[in-house]
Amino acid sequence: MVKACVAPPGEWLSSDILRNFVHESLAEIRLENRRILFIIPDHTRSMPMPLMFRALCEATRKRAAKTDFLIALGTHPPMTDEMIQELLGITAAERAEVYGDIGIFNHAWKDPEALAEIGWLTAEQIEELSGGLMREAVRVTVNRLVLQYDVVCIVGPVFPHEVVGFSGGNKYFFPGVAGEEILNMFHWLGALITNYAINGTKHTPVRAVVDRAAALIPVEKWCFCLTQVKKNTRAIFFGTPEAAWDKAADLSAETHIIYKDKPFRQVLAMAAPMYDELWVAGKCMYKLEPVVADGGELIIYGRHVKEVSVTHGALIRQIGYHVRDYFLKQMDRFRHIPGGILAHSTHVKGMGTFENGIEIPRVTVTLATSIPESVCREINLGYRDPDSIDPAEWENREEEGILLVRDAGEILYRVRPS
């Protein structure tokens, strides 16, 4: 059973409605003398986190033996105290005094001491789940905090996603609070299928892997899934991670996919301010690749994008950005590179071919960011001086084959089927 609250078309849920929904939903969960852990997104997801944080605390602190929060960073850098307080909408004083009994933790995907093994997915299972694309056993690890609570509740939005099809649900376990083996495996599986095919597709082999891995977690699991359009909430669902996600993904397909009548020769994707490195600003390409014409150009624009990746930059600069078949046909050269890095590379570069040593991308990806030209060339991407671009000059030129997208990265664009 899924509990749902959906605003009428063109309207949004109020703060009071969201708060009441949280209280009513959690009132149905047995919490007395039990510990509850909320798994929440970091700052790279649109989410009314300040409101939700307060509502979740209000609904559980007097009933549960302990209420804590774990930030599902995946492989993103850890958040500082200042960043956490901004995410939750609280001051340092409030965190210490009002919420002093609440634990707030960063996930540490690379720290063996922070992880616990919960089982394996066998080679036969992976072959079945992937439709024969992969056959390898994988160890499944998760942040050990997850196993120290009686109830774990995911709280996060659902959007079209380049690796799993639609984000949310059990994806907050894998890769949100997982170890690197499982996340590298299924990110490469997503790359084999390609962003072009998987983004905005509800049931995918990667989602099947994520759900199978989540079934190994031996605790009671619940989930709030939100349908967000920037700061506005259209809907909220509560149930098991699988059931709540199922309803939210259907609504996301209606809310977060825009169809265009034809592809564009140039697309200027203005990266949302929350994307401060290419590791996440690459979502501009992921969400807009389908509407770039063959031979066209997509420009990722934003002076606030200053790094390739704080965490993964060295490996990315080692291999550069390439189409999938560049790696697939030379796997002996790249077998030592984690699958998550290879996947990110192919998603940013997009579709293309690699034949007889010649790589031909379907589209050109250009960075107009604070990443220097020398680095752009080094990693096999184009460069434009961001000062040479005035977004206002790109407005209202769709008839010319030019598309401007502000705050790119969460809404998926597709060409309308003929």
C-alpha cells in the first residue's frame, strides 16, 4: 500500500500539507523503543530538505529511541558542517542545541571501516538481471550505520536518471550509501545500455540490480518519494522503497520529460548552480543528448563549474571523455579503471562509434565553464570562453535550430516520436 498526496495540475503542495503528510505517514510505523535512520540526498538534488528535516524530527523524536540522518553521497565529496547546515536549513547553534540529540553523518564510500558486507550477487544473477550484458559476481557492501537501526527510511526526489532510468527509491542505498564494488558494476552496466536508451526508462536492468541488492539489507525499510520541480513539490508518496518509487516514477515521466518536435543543431545548457563540478554538471548532457541533432553541439555553460571532479579528477584526466565503444573495444587497456569512471566518461561524451582506431562522437560536447582550456583539451572536450557567451542572445531561437535551457540537469528532453 502506498500513501500519496498529489497536487492538481499546475498547483503545488503547501508546507503544511507536506508536514502533515510526514506526520500521518510516520504515525503508522511502530517506532517506540526503536531507532530510525533517515537517508537523505546531498545538495545536488532539488528537495525541500529544511522543511522535511524539521517534519521528520518532529514526527519521530518523542517516539523513537533515536533519530539520525545519513547523507547519501554516493561518491560525492563529504559535506562540511556549513554545507550540512545550509542543506537542512539550520544554524550551527540550532544544530548544537535544538537538534543536539540528532546524529547527522556523511556516507564514506571509500572507507572500509564505514562499510559492512551484506552478501553477494552471483554471476548467474547478474547475467539474468542484465539480460546477458554482464556475467560477474559482485560483493554488496553498505554503510554499516544502516545495520545499526531498527527502521531505515529513504527521503528523496525522483527524476529521470542516466544510469538507473529514474532516480529515487532503493537507489539511495545503491549507490547512495554503498561501497564501490556494486556501484562500479552497475554504472558500467548502465553505460553498456547507454544514457540515450536508459534515461527516463522506468524498468531497466540497472534498477533490477539495485532492487535485488537492496533485498539483502536485513532491516525494516520505508521511503518518502517526492516529485519536485525546483523548489516546488507536486507530489509525495510513502511506502516501501519499491512501491513508493513505482508511483513516483510514473508521475516523474509526466512531470520531468519535455518533448520537442525536432532536434537542435546547438544547445546551450546552463548548469544549475548546485552543480559545481563536471562530475554532476555532466547531467546537462545526460538530460539533453536526445535533442541534439547528429553533428550538433551541446555547450555546458556555467562559471561556477570549477572542477572536473574533486574525488575522481585524476582518473578522469588519465582516460579523458570518450564514447562507449572506445572503451568497450579496448577493455584490456582500461580494465584497471573503475566502471563508474568509465560510465561517467561515456555519458558525458555521448553516443558515437570507434572503428579502426578512429573515434567519431555523434555530437560535440563543449565546456564554457571555469575549467581551463588546456584541461578541456586534455580530457577530450571542446572549450569556449564563458565570457564570450551571452545567454540572452540564445533566447527564442528554436526555429533556427538553437535551444537554450536554463537550470539544466533535472528535466529530460526528448524528440517527440513521429
